[in-house]
Amino acid sequence: MDIRTFAKLLNVSESTVSRAFSGKSPVRSETKRRIFQKAAEVGYRPNGHLACNNIPFARDQVVVIHTLAGTQLGLDYMFAEMFEGINAVFQTEQWQVSPHLLFNDIPLLDDFYYDVFKAANIHGIICGCETDLYESLKERLDFWAKPFVLIGNNNPRHDNCVRVDIEAGGRMVGEYFRRIGRRHPAVVLGDYKRECLVDLEQPLSRGKERGFLAGIGLPREEVIWIPGGYSYADGFASCLKLLHTGAPFDCVFCGNDILATGFLAAAHANGIKVPEEVAVFGFDNVEVSQFTIPALSTVDLRRREVGRAAATGLLDIIKHRDNQVNMTLKPQLILRESA
């Protein structure tokens, strides 16, 4: 099937299909997902000419593979900052950095992308390890002898990896609440019922839980646990769930900043004074967190530094094949008006 026929199936232009696969120009998230889903259904695969156009084979480059579940499309607030850090390192080498989005829950033209990744001018690959695609990709990387670095906390094989100490971040929040005398905490973390996110979110959430309990110095049964989800609406609903319990609380730790912004909105709507009555902390330090009312206290995962560390490590491996990178960065506590 050629691109013209495939585009007609979806009632989109050929250029939209081309841009969706190349990643060079923006395509609406829902349109891109629809294109990828249809391609998987009908077995469409861009031809070799398109592949050459997607990645300019005349230039030295590295590939950054960003993986996520299809249900998270549009909910990933952190990849752009990580990519900035990666790109900054390779710009000094005058190498191109090519991002590729793969979905965990769609068999997304894997063979086409793998054909691209094994090209001679692709000198290395950076990939998130919180993905079901990792084992298959790792097997091919070993076969092609491609240098690689993983980013993430769920590395099953302890290969070259850059990660952030998530548990330390949770501990910082707990220690801070204890320091300011807050002893009736509630914790709002992801709900594990979303099947395609379980393997990704459970280890991260459990690390936050362990760290928080160690930091605040309370047994688990003295903490109110609210299954929160991931979105702004989930955060708003979590505040209402917490109020519905009738239990006293004077501090809240949300598993991510977007949850926390929803929680803050619901707290305001219900007359809860933040931070006077309830101190609120988020996690991730996404840019919107500084613009909430009140501005959100959070844990900074230092995404640009993670990207730079991964890129620097990969560059060392490319230049000196026997080198390895195994690095854990410490998060930073960001204190603002909400706590």
C-alpha cells in the first residue's frame, strides 16, 4: 500500500501521514494516534524512500526513543525537557538528535523503526526502560552492536542507565512535613487499575510511598491513602474523596504535579486554606507548578540534567566502547507557597 492510498483511508493528506511518521513537524496528538493505529491494523509501512526522508542519512546522529502508553498521549509533561538536555550535548558534536515515539500498547511499525535504527550513521540510542518494548529493542541493539543508554528507574537488567532516586524524593517530602509539625498526612498516588500503566507506575509509586513513610516517621496505617489517578480531574476528585472520609488531615502529598493542581483547585472551592490549614506537595516540578495559586511546592526530578547525563554517557561509550554509565541523580526539594 502506498502513502496516497493509506492517506485516503484516513481522510487525511499525504503530508500529514509523512509528518506523523517523521516527527519533523507537529501533528495533532489524536490524529497521530489514529494514523498509527490504522497503520498497525492494515499493515501499512512507510517505504524506503520515506525512511530516507525521515532521517537524513548523510548526517551523524543518535536516536532518542520515547515510549509511553497510548492512553498517556498528551499527558507526558517531561520528555521535552529531557530531550533539551540530550540535544544540548550532541549539538557540540554537530550531530543530529532524532526523537521517535513508540506506544507500549500498539505494535507500532516496529520493523520500520528498527530498520531506521540500524542504519550506519546512527551511532547510538537513548531509550526509556519503563516499557514492554525494552527487551525486544535490547536484543536488537546487542545484535547491531549499537551503543545505548537507558533513562528510567525500572531497568530490569541493570544495563547502562541514568535514573533519579524516586524514593529519596518521597523521603524529602515526608521529612519536610515532619519538620514543620504536620502529623496527619494524606497521600494521593496513581490508581493501579489502568492495565497498560501498571508495570510502569507501580514501582515508581511504591518508591514514593516507601520514601514518604520513612521521611515522616509514621506507620502506614496512620496515613490516609487516596487512589488518585494522573490527571487534573483526578486530582480534583481526590480532594473530594479525602473530604468524604471525614478523617483529619493537615498535609497532602500528591504523586505528580498535575494531580496536585487539581487538588489545589478543589481545596480552594471547598474553603480549605493552603498552606495555613493544609500543606500540599506535588512531584515532578513540571513548569505549570510555579503558576498555581498558591504556587506548588514539589520535587524536581532534574530532567534536563538527566538528559545531559544520558547524552554525555552515550557519547563516552561511542568514543570509548568499553566505557559504561550507571548514574543515579538526587532530586531536589522545591519549596513554594503551597507548603
